[in-house]
Amino acid sequence: MPTDFTATRALFDLPEGVIYLDGNSLGPLPRAVPARLQQAATAEWGQMLITGWNKAGWMELPTKIGDRIARLIGAEAGHVVLGDTLSIKVYQALASSLEMNPDRRVILSDTGNFPSDLYMAEGLCRTLGPEYSLKTVAPEDVMDAIDDSVAVLMITEVDYRTGRRHDMAALTAKAHSVGALAVWDLAHSAGATDVDVAGGKADFAVGCTYKYLNSGPGGPAFIYVAPRHAETARPALSGWMGHEKPFAFDLDYRPGAGIERMRVGTPPVLQLAALDAALDVWDGVEIADLRARSIDLCEAFIEQVEAACPMLELATPRDAAMRGSQVSFRHPEGYAIMQALIARGVIGDFRAPDILRFGFTPLYIGLDEVAGAVKILAEIMETGAWDRPEYKTRARVT
Ligand SMILES: *Cc1c(COP(=O)(O)O)cnc(C)c1O
């Protein structure tokens, strides 16, 4: 049965009068989440107290929810776990990869990657010693830069600014052919596009849940370890929750079985409860339908903006196969234009230096919202309504 996107939309609580094109940064609130949070807080934490770890199954949440996410990213069940933030999971995946490839010293990434991934890689290299380095090349040069000096390739599949999408299977195959491992960051892919970590032969994959998976601000990240590495990868951050027997309180660390070892400390139970409820939205969703609908929405937006606003320059690849589920346009006054849009209820975001970014999320956005957003954008551009001092003061979070 084809996915019913009218039905999924009814599962979200969106404010009246808002066109929300920022689910790529922070997904909106699924209607089922507050009741689940209430239950986790009062019936579980409140009444069960510490017995909730066993009685309410808090301890299993990271892997139980991992299996739900596995379906969305093409992973084998039992190989995804939740916990920590994405930056931490990037660090773990990189450190594990370097340990598995001890004769090599180079992490290869691209200049379109999200800065936190690059910062974590730099920090890791500094800890490991001066012979380790992070090398970055332009996104289109990654394939040619994969050579036998590379220990691990670290790529974010969909570029957070431009929406450009890398070819996971092709880059991973090249990495493997020269003896390198591949870590994929799915922050802008999981829940946004068709992802196939098993088919693409990723060694590790990581991603966050507060973007397209709607877990709410500060929701935990996930990590996938390919089954072939499950019993050999060392988790780098060897916290007690990843220990073979956390409650034996042994003095030495022994990694837990398979994906369990990628856990670090106590899981964020309330955030996991929110995520679990948020994932119910996906139960009737076929990823192929999601992708087809996302392409329709993005194409319609590009076509309508280009017709109405010739002063905006498309920053996203025109070929749908080359992009994720967002569309970006460049304009030197991008920040002020976005503030003017937000003031009129069209919420996207701005990324320095000049990118207006719009995320398209078929679960709750349709062609009517696309047309509505373009109409308001066109008005702002025609009238110069963005050109006001209050739209030019930068807030702490942009
Ligand atoms: C959003 C995002 C992050 C954020 O990391 P946190 O540790 O969850 O704050 C990291 N990497 C990429 C590629 C992202 O898109």
C-alpha cells in the first residue's frame, strides 16, 4: 500500500500559520510524544523509581530503538545503538577505525562536511600524536583523493549547506579497494532519503535523531557497526555501559557483545522515550515513497523559486539523484531574507556565509506548503521587505 502522507501529517503538532521547512535542523513535535514523556516521567520514573531500569525496560531502550532505526537506514537488526550526541559517535567510529587500520595515519574528509565532524577528527588526531592528520579536499575531489595512505574515509552523505549527496556505495568501494575503512554520517540522510548502509558496505555509520527523526532538542545519536566488525571494533570511549558485565563492577574493561560495546554511559531515558514515540510515525512509511515524494517537493520548490526569484542562485545540485531532501539558495543578504521569512511564518534557516536552506519532509509538508512558502519569499524579494535593521542582527543560534 502506498504511504499515506495525509495520515502522517495528522500525527504532528505544528503551530497554526507556520510553514515549517526546518525539519532538517529540528524536527517538529509528534503528537504522541508528550503523553509518552508524561508516562515515562510519572508512571515510570515517579512510581517505579530505580526499579524502572528493569521493570520499564530502560536498559534495553538503546538497542530496541536501534532496531527501529535500522529499518530506516538499511542496517541489519541488532547492529545499531542509541546514545550520546552525534559528535561523540563520530569520535567513536573514527577512533575505532584508526585502531583497526594501525599502519595508516590519515583521516580523509571533505570541506563540505559539518564542522563538528572535522573538529572531532582534529581533536582525535591531536590525542593520538603528531603522525596522525585530518586531510580535507573539495567534495567533488574525494574519490580521487582516496589512496593507500588513508586509514579511514569520513563523509557526511548529504552536505548540510548545499544538500549535495555523496555516493555511499561508490566511495566506500574505492576506500575498501585501497585498504581504508569508511565512516558515514547520516545526520541529513536518516529519515530524509533512502539509505542502505548494508548494501553500501559502510563500516560504521552515525547520525542524529533530532533532525528528520523528530526526537526533540538534544535527542540522542545512533551508531551502526557493520556485522563483520561487531566483535572486533573497539569502542574507544570505554564506559561502563559498554562493558561486557557493567554490574560485575570489574576493575578492567572488557567490551560487551557486538553493538552493546558502543554504549558509553547511562542512557538518556526520557529522550529515548520521546524518540520511541516519535518513531511510531514511521510505522506505515515506505522509504521509497518518502524519497519519491521528497524529490517531488524539492523539484517543485526549485522550479517555482527560480521562476519567481531570479536573484536567488540555486546552491543545490539540479540532479535529484545528487541531493538529499533540502534545497538551498544563495544570496548575499541571505540572513536578513531568512529573518523576514521567519517573521512571516515560513521557517527555514540560514547557514553562513550566504545560504538560505529549506528542508522538505514529506511526513508533514506537501505541495501546498511549497507554493505558500514561494509566494511569501517572492513578495519579500519583490518589495525588499527583508531590508530592515531588525532582520540583520544575528541571534546566538542561526
Ligand atoms: C547536526 C550535525 C551534527 C551535530 O552533532 P551533535 O553532537 O549532535 O550536536 C554533527 N554532524 C553533522 C553532519 C550534523 O549534521
